[in-house]
Amino acid sequence: MINLVIMAKCLNSICAVSHVERRDFLQGIIAMPARRALEKEKINSLEKLSDYSEEEILKLHGFGKNAMLKLKNHMKENHVSFKNN
């Protein structure tokens, strides 16, 4: 029983850290409205972002040409690209 309590405390710490990391996704790269749009779609990594086309992301409320340009540059630097239609 004590082991379960200790394990539960450890898992809570891991979950808290994971949650913080997701909120920092693309911080300093694109503006908050665009980041919130991605968060709403549960896009919290470049790998998940690569499952979408550029057109799909541009349709999200909060995304514009400026955010897309910055995002594409960041993705290119990290060798990730949008899916093709």
C-alpha cells in the first residue's frame, strides 16, 4: 500500500511537468492566439503538426500569414514539414 502512495505522488509530479511542457510549445516562435488555436486542436508537438496541411492550420481561428511564416521557418529548421494535400 505504501508503494502505491509513493508511486501516485511520483506520477502526479510527472503529469504536472508534462502539462507545463505542452503549454510552452512554440513559445517565442508564434503569438499567443496562434498557440491557443493549436492547443485547442491538441497539437502540442511538431510531429502532431506535421499531420496537418498548411491550409488546415491557416483555417484555425488565430492563425494568419505572419504566424504561418514564422511556423514554417521553425519547422524547416527542425526538418519537419506539413503534410501534402
